[in-house]
Amino acid sequence: MKFRVERDVLTEAVSWAARSLSPRPPVPVLAGLLLKAHDGVVTLSSFDYETSARLEIPAEIREEGTILVSGRLLADICRSLPAAPVDVETDGTKVTLTCRRSSFHLSTMPEAEYPPLPSLPAILGTVPGDSFAKGVAQVTIAASRDDTLPILTGVRMEIENELITLLATDRYRLAMREIHWQPTTPGTSTAALVKAKTLSEVAKTLGGAGDLSLALADDDSRLVGFESGGRTTTSLLVDGDYPKIRSLFPESTPIHAVVSTQELVEAVRRVSLVAERNTPVRLSFTEGLVTLDAGTGEDAQASEELEAQLTGEPIVVAFNPHYLIEGLAVIETPFVRFSFTSAPKPAMITAQRALDGDDEGDYRYLVMPVRLPN
């Protein structure tokens, strides 16, 4: 195999494909990146039995062939090369990368032992990449990071006609985002539980390349796939029944409060500096005002007041500051609305563009309050 390719093109492609490599692969060959030079392109592939990634880059092919080489080492080398064309050439069990006066010699791995990559399932439709990326960022904050509960580390993706609903929870908060998309077949109705980590990587690396194609297997392979800008990634779905969490959103909320998003985020960050670990920040909503305070007794204390528009009875609630900040930080509108049924019940946070306007119904964040002593 022998080809020449621009350094930036190779570096970016290798770095993207190497993202899927496991730091502790079950077999040594899965630490490798598969490169195949053919028909004027180089195909780069990675696979760890759960997640696969594949893309093609244009190259000057002088001799076709296939090699398997350490993916992370190759990525590190490519990033260190000078800005010039890179020549890649194999000689027996060695591969040489030459760029100006820099030269690297790497041992290849036995490509015959590399497992076949899964094919992309049937494409169900397309969704705007930017909308998908934004929705994923808003929802995955609520997914659990506890691998002992694998079901909760996933994001439930419900597809109904022209609407995709993303849902995630870690038992202490719940996030939901609705996204409009274009199904290939009208009346599509299905659901899948996708790893939050996989969705985050897809959103970060493919969300900016225009429309994103969504694929879902209808057989026992349990595969979900995404394709955009010539890049394809697949992943195994999370196995298990996701809890029915939609019913946790309250049907009616007699108490509402609207606050400036940015001012509230900054105030919570300041006040929570004195909150010891696992202690909450208290929010007291009264007419025209919300008072934030943290700290108790003789320890450090902090308080701050912000303007707020209250509808309903005054209410005092307390939240984990980390959960509160994460939910507020992904809201891009100037205002947020807090909706309460009562102080002990979960509070629903939604986006709102104007102080006196309606809330944006496509994103909802439900967070459990911390119980305060009577």
C-alpha cells in the first residue's frame, strides 16, 4: 500500500475514527485502525464490538492495499507532523509515514484477525444536525453515569411521525427534548435506547455537517446508526426496558416564576461557593423577587437577590446546585420558567423567550428538590 494525503485531512480523519477505540480493548487488534487505500480514497475504520466508525478521505493512491495499525499512536503521530503532504507506505509488516524530514516506522497488526464491521441499518429519515446536537446536549446532562445501572446511562429516543423525543434520567432529574425531523416513511413509530456517550459523540462530531441520517435495525442486531458528511457510526442499543418517566411531568402547576437565565446561573454559582458537599442552595420566591442563599450556622454563608415574576403563592425550595446549574446552562433563551405544584414535588424548568411570554415547550427539565427541615 502506498498513498499521499494532506496532513490536516489525515489528522482530522484519524482523530475522528480513533474516538471509538476502547482504552482497554477485549482483544489487541481492536486497538487498531483499519486503513484501506482504493479507488482514489482511503477508508478509515474502527470497531470495538459495540461502536464502529467509518469514513473516506481523498488521497493520491499509488498502490492499493489494507493495513491495521495502532489507532491512538497513529493519531498522536499525525497531530505532531508538520503542515505538508504525508506519504504512507508499507514494507512487509512495517508502515512508514514520511512528512518533509520527519519519518515514523510502525509495526502493523494482523488485519486477518480484525472482525468485520457492522453495516449501517436501514435509514429511517434525516434530522437537522444542529437541532439534533443541541437537543442531545440538553438531554444527556440528566443521563446517569453509574454503570451499575446501565439502562439509566442511555437516552430513550422515541420516534412518532415527524417528531423525535429524547428522554434521560438519573432518578434525581429528568430531561426531555422534542425535535422535528423528516422520516423516509410517513407514520413511522418506534423507540430505541441509545448510550448517552454515543449520542454525545455523534452530536459533537457529526452535528455540524448538515443533515444527519438516522438508521435503526429492525432485526436482532440491535443496532443504531448515524451518517453525515461521508462519516458513519453505529452502536449497539442498550438492552432493557426504560422506566415510564413521561408521567412524572406534572399536568398542572399553580405556581410559576420567571427569572433571567444568565443572571440566575451566575447567582447560583456564586452562592454555591459556600455550600458544603451535598448541601443545597435555597430559592425563596416572593412577589417580584427570588432570594438565593446557602450555608448554615457558624460556617460561611451567602445570599443574593434577583428580580423574578411570580404567579401564585410564595414558595421556598432547595436544589442540588450542580443539578440546577446544569439544567439552566443548556437553556439559550433570555428567561427560564420554574413551574411548581408544591415545595416537596419536583420543579419543572422550561425555556422562555420573553418575560411575559409563553414557555418554549420543546425542552423540559425536571429536578427533584432537597427536603428542608420544617
